[in-house]
Amino acid sequence: MLTTLKKVLRDADKGGYAVGAFNVNNLEILRAVIDTAVELESPVIIQTSEGAIHYAGLEYLAAMIGVAAKSPVPVVMHVDHGKDLKLIKSALDAGYSSVMYDGSTLPYKDNVRNTKKVVAWARKCGASVEAEIGAISGVEDLVSVSEKEAFFTDPDEAKRFADETGVDALAISIGTAHGPNKSKVEPKLDIKRLKKIDALVRAPIVLHGASGIDADMVELTRDRCDSLHDCGRLSKAVGIPDAQIRAAIKAGVRKINIDSDLRIAFTAGLREVVLNDHKNIDPRKLLQPPTELMKKVVARKMALFGCKGKAKRRKK
């Protein structure tokens, strides 16, 4: 059932868990996410970045996610890292139940002004709004923030921003990073800062750049790499450890974004079938192994986040 980010995160806040927000670009990724959510009876946030919208088309994505939202679990249709105000307005008009405006690299006043504009649009159609204060480093899709541009979220500024804009969820920067190369060493989240922000801000907290970059999955993307001359794939890839994610949820995080882990699983699965099934030319069969690996990723995240089983249907 299609619902809003505000509703899903309110329930998560009451239950002390986080809801997974999974980026989708095509039918296979979408099916992996929604089928797993239904199987595990979990609420889910299905999100599309500006890059995904440019790739697949807003109408195509809205239609596909609209079908997925007919499932018996709460489904949020969300725009991730929307910087283009025109695109955000189009998404709301197309039926998205939630949007993120990302003005995190803009001057504070500009971020507030644009965010308030998006909030006003969303209120008219009953949609939710996520925004960001503090800039998260890394490169992924159309999001690119250098280490020099990145900065951690100031707790007092976060409170002021949330109060001035009235957003339904707030993405913050506490040490995560976009893409598979999150750090030169194992990342360590600033949980102390997170606790301060959560104590001051009424809106639920969002964690971007939170993929774990599973080492075994990375190895699958390098199968027979000597003969294929691509052993450098995902070199120095480092993700956020599960223990750090659990600590963040305990400290107040209620929405966690996952993209890189799905991309790695897709790559590993496609590589496996192409390397081992030399007779197959059927796209449906070629894309089945990637879909199954992505389902495993989604299931693992839902268990880690604590949202598994939170959408059980009540007995009449």
C-alpha cells in the first residue's frame, strides 16, 4: 500500500527500528526489493535518484513503483537527492508520496528557502519531505561531494533548520559516505554527535551512504579477473560495519539508504551467469541471478535494521 515517509518513520520511531530505503533503476532491482519486503513483511522505501529518473524516465519509474505499491506492505515512493526543483515538482505531480530536496552544499539560507518551497508543494498533495543539513562526501550517481566540501552536521544548526523548514525527515552527516569507497580505513560514525542531533530535532534522522560493502560479494565481482583484466574492480572498497549501523539505529536513525550494496550484488550476479552459462542469450534468464543476489542483500538489511516483520497484517 502506498504511504508517506512521515507515516512509516513515525511507526519506526515508536518501535525503535529503521526502515530501509533502496535505490532502484529498473524492473529487476524493483522486484528484488518489493518481493523481499512482502516475503519478510517489512515496510519499505523505494527511491529513485535524479540519475535513475534520467535513465529510465519519471513516468516509467512512477508506473512500476505504483504497481509495487499495491503490495500488502507499506511502500513509500521517494525521490532521493533531488537537487532540481523542477524535477521534484514533476515527481510530486506524478504521484510520488515523498521527495528529498538536497541543498546541503548550498549556503544555509538558500537551502532553507528551497526546502520550504518543496515543503509547501508537498503539503498540497499530502506528500512528505526529507532534506539534508551537513554535506556527505563521496561519489554516487549524480551526487558528488569532495572531502574538502564535506562537513559534519552541527546539532544546533540541524535543530534550527528543521524548525524553520518543517521537514518530515532530516538527513545528516556523521561519517558515512556515498559510493563503495567510503574511507581509507574502517569508517567510524560520530554517534555522540548523532545523539545530540536526535535529542534536539523532532524529525526522524536519515543516514545516507550506509552500504556495508560485503567483502564476499565484492570477491564475486572479481571472479576470474586475471583472464578478464579487471582485478581492480572495487579496489579499496570499504563500507559501514553492521555494529556501527546498529549503534546509529539505537541512537535515533530511522531511515537508512542502500544503493552501492545493490549495485555490487547486481554486478556479481550478472558476472556469474555470463561467465558460467555460455549458451544463454535470454535477458530474462541472464538477469535472474542478479535479482536473487539483490534479494539476499535486501533481506539481510531488513533484518539488520529491525524492520523485518513490522508490517504483519493484523488478524480480523
